[in-house]
Amino acid sequence: MSEPTSQQATADRTRVAVIYGGKADEHSISCITAATFLRALDPERFEPVLIGIMKDGAWITDGADPLDWDLAHGLPQVERVEGSRDVVLNIGQGSDGFWACGSDGTLASLGHIDVVIPALHGPYGEDGTIQGLFEMMGVPYVGCGVLASAACMDKHYTKVLLDAAGIPVAPGITIDTRRFDSSDSFGADGEAFLGLVDEAGLAYPLFVKPSRAGSSFGVTKVERVNDPEALAAAVYEASLHDWRVLIEQGIDAREIECGVIRPKPTDSARASLPGEVVLDKREDGDDQFYDFDSKYMDSQASHTEIPPKLSDELIERVRDTAVRAFNAVDGTGLSRVDTFVTAEGDVLVNEINTFPGCTSISLFPKAWEATGIPFPDMVTLLIEGALNH
């Protein structure tokens, strides 16, 4: 391998590495989120450095332009194109440790990286792993730290932390599926699962979900009471994504989401106006919940109302609960806190997304726009906060 060569860094703009793609199921949504952030970067102040992570985990630069991607034309993914180079990290060099390796083995510096936007969703991106890498390198990054990222990626531990902070969550149980025989898709364990549900006193319908997955991957709604086959099938589906599986009692409530930010650790967390996810096809008789297609692919499946049709008092209670939840997990940077609001006015936290999806139909940018912070200003605020960490 030849000696590294350096490329000239731009002195008058902050150099922002935008990392996207990844090994998780949400790979394509990460690509779109990255494009949204890139469009929001002030070109007078920021110089983007694009790093894509392929589905097999390889890091590349000089790939396809994320600005050409659009969910309306299918699910994009990071792939090599002519001229793509592998990205090589020298951890000991910190912010100067980002290199590109040419086909002939020549290393070229990607220049000094001032800050990273890890626009990644799900495992290996939103779960504290890449955050730990940047902590080791001493590279500033946008978003929650290692603890908050790891805890919020794991729905079981999110609930443990929130419960300890006195914040209501949906009743449920957690199953370690490694204790059961998956060779028959847990067919022989349905009665055992039913017993655990009955022992916990959970009411139907049930939602069965992997503890560490996002975008509703592996989630099944079980409505038939005392149906061991249906429950076993749901647990098996979730186990394909994670051995730790949650069985939660369905909550008859409206799903209200709230953006929360803390640009600098010394800032007080603040919440956006909340928004409601309205599942339009329910009115047509469809048995629908907020799954991957509803969130990202089918613009006719749902829409958001910001603010939701709630009393001012209840809206403020949702915002307060979102901030309390963000504080309970030691959140920094940005998150989206998803809550359930019941007809009786109870507010429960469903989950916390530490790097929320930002597509054309995503709530986080829309909610802050409605609150008075356009997304370009939000991105600048988050970058400045990370640089002043």
C-alpha cells in the first residue's frame, strides 16, 4: 500500500460527514433521511462529506448522490458505482482519521471532519455502536449519546428506565426466545406463551414486537383470545429480528408524537408541538396499525395533524411527558417521543426514536416547522450544539 496523500480541506466551512445506509432493515429510510439533511445544510456554512454504509457493512464514499433518491421511485440503497472508494478509519487520528482507499490501494485523506451526522436508523446506527466509535475517536456527532441510543433501541430497557422515572408505559412482558425451540416456529410453545400472557393479566389485542428493531419490522397484532397458534406465530416473526421479544397489551388510544431537542448537554430539553398520526384507511374498514408502509411508503395510508385535536392542557401534558421521557434516558441532540393518549386523558410513552426518520411524510421536521423552527435552522442548531458539546 502506498503512502497516504491528502486532499485540500476547505478552511472556511464546517466539514460535516453525513453517514447513511447501514446494515439495519431501515437502510433505505436512512438514505432518504440523509438526503433531507443534505438539502437542509446551509451551503455557505457547511461542506458535506458523504459516507454510505452498504447493507453488508462496507463503508464507501463517491457513491450515488443521495439527492437523487426519492421514496416515490422505490427504496434506495447504498451501492458501489464507478469511482466508489472504500472508507478506512484510523481511530487514533480522530477527526483526521477518515481515509478513502482507491482501487490501487492508494489512501487519500477525506480531510478534517469537524462533525458527523449519523443519519442511521436501527441496529448498528441508532443503538449506541457507532456513537461509541465516535466517542473513542473524539469526533463530535449529532444526536443522542451511547447510553440513550442503546437504551432506546431496546424497547425493553426503554420501558425499564421510563417506569423507574414514573412515566407510564403500556403493560407488557418480555420473552427470551432463546429458551424455546424455534425449529417448529415455536409451534409447541404457544400454550406456554399464553400462560405468560394470562399470568401478566394482559388484555387483548396484543402487540408482539422485537425489542431491538425499528419501523415496525416484525410487529404483529394478535386479536384472537387464547389462540396459541396465532401467538406462537407472532412471537416467531418477532424473533427473526431479535431474540428478545415484547408482548404488549394494545392500548385504545390516539398515537401522538412529539419532537424533542437538546442541542447542547447544558441546554434544557424542549418539545415541539405534538402531531397525531391519523390512519386514514381505518375509516375504510381496514385493520391497520402504524407499520412500515404507513410510515414511509403509502402517502394515502396516513397523515399527520399538527397540532392534534386535543385540549391545550392535554397538548402541554404530552409535551411535558415527552421532555420527561427524554430526560429519563439522558437524551441529547434530537429524538421523537411517541405517546399514547387515551380517551380518559392518560398519556403513556410508547417508544423513543433517537434519530427519527426524516422523509417527506415524517413528523419530526413537520412538527418543528409548525413550532417555528424550519428544518434548515434545526439542522444548523443541532450541528452547532454538537460542536459545542
